[in-house]
Amino acid sequence: MPKSSFDPDAQAFITAAAITDSTQQNAINTLVLDLKSYSIWTKMKAIYPVVGGTASQHKFNLKDPRDLNVAFRLTFSTGWTHSATGIKGNGTTAFADSFFNLSTQTTGTNISAGAYIRDNAITSGASFGAVGGVSFEGLQITAKFTDNNTYFCANNQILNGVGNFVTDTRGLFVVSKTGATQTQLFRNGSLIRTASPTTLNTPPNINVVIGARRQSALIANYETREMAFVYFGDTLNSTEIANLYTAIQAFQTSLSRQV
């Protein structure tokens, strides 16, 4: 039964995703209130809080919890493990189509995205990705590749961290386009890398997938690290990203799955 004390946006998600556990309900409500209090909510276009423990619950977008492609509802392939702690791919077939198209939902200077990762591991997997062109222009975060580099892009060519500067892949990783030729990578609310791409790229006409990277029709770089939150939205500045981490870490802590 709906709780009159809950935020309407939180309640809409709770109803759509059939969240019956009171701890999870309260966590969702607090997360929505926190994002709104930090003036971040309106900058989000798709939020996947990964609550409930099943694919039918994990698929819903907190910003628009309709069971429709246009609402960026996830469609999961085979190969996923769904649990109360998150979603975990098998590294070979598991991905989720978000239907979030970079060309229609973002611009060359207005985009950010992030994922909350629960495993410390070196893999070739991307938490999310959609790239095109010879320089892999688009959106991606790979927390730590097998060459010890971290790869990221936000409507520019893919960049790497040049060496072993990420020693732990657990936590909230956010990539944000903070200027026409500046892309920044954050971990747990702190800036860890600033890159200056030489060109501003037009967002490719590609839907972002979670748990892998889509390049045109090819899906590869399947992730095996467990994730407990993913979002896509507008550019966030450093203060907003720090506040976002505060809100998400409180959310994960209330669910006893923080890292």
C-alpha cells in the first residue's frame, strides 16, 4: 500500500518495481529526497538503483518507472546474476540494453554517467558503454582494464588513465564532460583524472548498454564486477558529484551493501 509520507517519485518506483521490503522502500525514498535536496534529481535522466533482487525489479528507471523502452527500462540478456546486493555479469554474454541513446539524450558538452562497483578486480569489462568511430567516441567507464589502465569517455574519444592510478575498483565511478574539451573521472566523489581530448565529438547514434560496451552492432568487453547503482544524465560539477556520492553511499549503507 502506498505510504502518504513518501515522495511521489519514490512511491511511483516502489509500486512499479513491486518493492515490498520496508528497508528497501525507505532507502529509495531517502535517496530521492537526497538527490532533490542536492539539486541533482533534475539533471538525472536514468537512475537504476538495483533494488529488489530480481531482474523484473532491477530493470526499472527511478526517474521514469514505466515498463517502456522510451522510459529507459532495462532489458537484460542471459548471463546475469541478480541478488539483493546488485547485478553481476558472467563476462561472456551478459548485458542490459538501456535504450538511452547518446545522440538524442546528450550533447557534446552535456553528459555524465556513473556506476557503483562492489568488486575489486582487473578485467576487460566495461560498466557501461556505447562508442563509435575509429577512436571509440562515446560513453564508457572501464574501472581497470587488464593492462592496468582505467578507460573512460563522455562524448569524446576514449581515454586511458596512463598507468596504475586506480588501485581499487570498488566504489562510485563517475565520468563527466566538464567543458568543451575537458572530461573528468571521479571515484567516490573525488577527482582522480582530468583529460583534454583534442576534438569535440558528436554523440554517436547508439544506445548505451550496461555491463558491456556496444560499438555499432557489436557488443563486447563484458563486465564481471558486481554493480549496485548506475545512472546517466547531464554534466555534474565537482560539488554535485561529491554530493551524489554522499547520497549514494548513504543509500548503499542503508541496504548493508556499501563498499
